[in-house]
Amino acid sequence: MNAPTVPQLPLLELDLLKTLVAIAETGNFSAAAEAVFRTPSAVSMQVKKMEELLGKPLFIRDSRSVSLTPDGEALLVHARRVLALNREIVARFITPEIAGVVSMGAPDDVAERMLPDMLRRFSQSHPCVTVNVVVESTHRLIEMVSRRVLDMSIITSEAGFAGDNNAEILKREKLVWVGLKGGIAHEKRPLPISVWEEGCLWRAAAIRGLNEAGIDHRIAFQSSNISGQKAAILADLAIAPVPDSSVDDRMERLDGKGGLPKLPDYALGLILAEQLSGPARAAADHLRASFTA
């Protein structure tokens, strides 16, 4: 008598899991399709296949974006683990062309807003390269690169720091006055402002502009971290000059309100130590590509 056949569980292909992660990270099917080099219709078919295999809806769709259901969130955790394990297995058996350690620096605001996604993608494309990051002020980062403590660093450029004139410009962005949405800090006089430490471009530009506009002000909050700046804004303790891309839905751009002066643009640059290793050159190329994408 034959033993009863045990039903086999379906297999989720790696391509399906890659698509799931791409949708979760980009927030819509079109952007995810570009990330995985497929058409939006192909991505939709992959989602349908996953949902049919698991018997659960994975996404909540609306006219502008998609979000994960609780089952989708649970699958996302496992998908990232499986994909990471796959990269580890492949790297174990295929000798990588590039392997080593790279030391990189970045200012606080870049480390918070930009680096995590850049480093995640670099680790996926270069699994045998370890990147160590130092978060410091621009003048300290320039010094560390010159002493070869760091292979490279992103810095606030064109800001009068000694040594920043050799930086390769990666991005230009405008600074904007920002306060709590619906807040009243911008109406107070003296105007409470939140700024960085002495020598910071944003601080110097803000104070110079306020002085020229004849707006009485006081430094109500001082922090070397952008998280501290945001805390002051969200508590309606002060307004602050911040990069336009760091403004979120809880904040309000105040440019032009109450006679606030226009702030200058600022630039992010890349400086490199001499005679970079192969892994460091690959990391520098990845940074350039990330800022031009």
C-alpha cells in the first residue's frame, strides 16, 4: 500500500520577493518596475501571483500609491532575509572582483536623509565591501580625509571651509525657512531660531539675512544634529533654516512670511583621499550615481 502523498508547499521565487521589496521601498508599481527592470504590468502580474500563492492580499492600493497589508509587512521581513541570504551564498562561492573596507564620512543631515538608502544599495551590489561611516562636521571631515583617516567624505561645499574648494559637487539644493505646520513661532519677536554651531553655513546665512532685514531674533535652540533641529521645529519652539528636501508633512515652508529673508542655495560635495583602493573607487562611483539618479 502506497504511503499518502504529502502536499508540497509552493515556492516563492526570488524574483517575486525582489519585486515585493521594490514596491515597499518605492511606494508604487511604476517606480518598482524601473527598479527591477520590468514593465508595470509585469510587476502587477507578479503581485497577483504572490497573492494567489499565499491566499492573502499583500497590498492596499489607491489612485496614487500602494501600501502593505499586515500580511504584506510580515512577508517583507522574510523577503529581505531571504534575499540577503541569497547574496551571502552567492558571494561565498563566487570570488568577488572587489572586496575590502572603505571609510567614509558625512555630515549629520546627509547621514540621516540620504546615506541609509545609498549604503543599502551599495551593499547589495558589492556584498564583499564593508563601509564604515563617520558622522562629523564638515571641517572635521575635510581634516580626516587630508590625514587619510577617511577614504572619502560628503561635505557641505562652497561654504567657506578651508579645503572644500577641491570638492566635486554632487547636489545643489535651496535652504528654506521652516516651522511647525500651523505653528506660531515665526510670529514671535524676537524671532526664535534654531541653528547649528558656530561656523555652519546655514547659521551664518540665516543670521546675516535676518540682520539685513532688520528682524529682531534670538537663538532659542542650538544643535549640531538635524534631529535636534527638527525637534525644536516640531515643538514650535523655533523656526530653522533647513534643506528643502528635509521638509516633511508636519512642517511648513515659511519663505516670504513676515519678511523672512531669502536663504542661499547650498551644495554637497565629494572629497577623496589620494590613491584610492578599488573598493573605495567603487564606493565613490556609487555615490556619484546615487546623486544623479
